[in-house]
Amino acid sequence: MPLLRLRITGNDDDARAIGNLLSSLDGIEHVEEVADLMPHMDDADSSSAGLTDDAGPGVHELEIDAPNPSTANKVREAVEALAFDLDVLVEFESEEER
């Protein structure tokens, strides 16, 4: 069963829209937002706190279980189309067999 992992660079509403799209696709039974395991060293009293480089869209990571490679391709195409419409960046990390 293919496991798709994708990273969305956008706000919470954009990530929710992509998650809802994925949940509505035929054959997709499992969509999960995985926790960000990277520690962020943002310190409130840091000299760089509040700079524009530090204030950007959020990053969300999703895992999707697809029943077969054909469905995985449909997922990729649907997510790419919606990401284009929403003007967000989506990266597919890996595609593996379980």
C-alpha cells in the first residue's frame, strides 16, 4: 500500500482544505497530519524575534495511505491542482510501499 507524505506551506485554512479534499477522494481511508518533530529555537526575547523573515505561512505535514499506485497518482494530481488554486506550496516527500 503506497504511503504518501506531503508538506504544505500555507496557513491552517489551506491545510484543512487539502485535508478535506484528500478525505473526500474514493479509496482514501486514512489522512493524518503528523506532528512537527523539529524543535524550533524561536525565543521570544531573541534579537530576531518579530522580524519579517520569522513571520511566514505555517508548515503542515500529512500522511496519506492509498490502496494502490493508481489512486496515489490521483491523489498527487488532485493535491497539485488544489494547491495551484489556493496558491500554496506542496512538496511530496516520498512515496513508499508498506
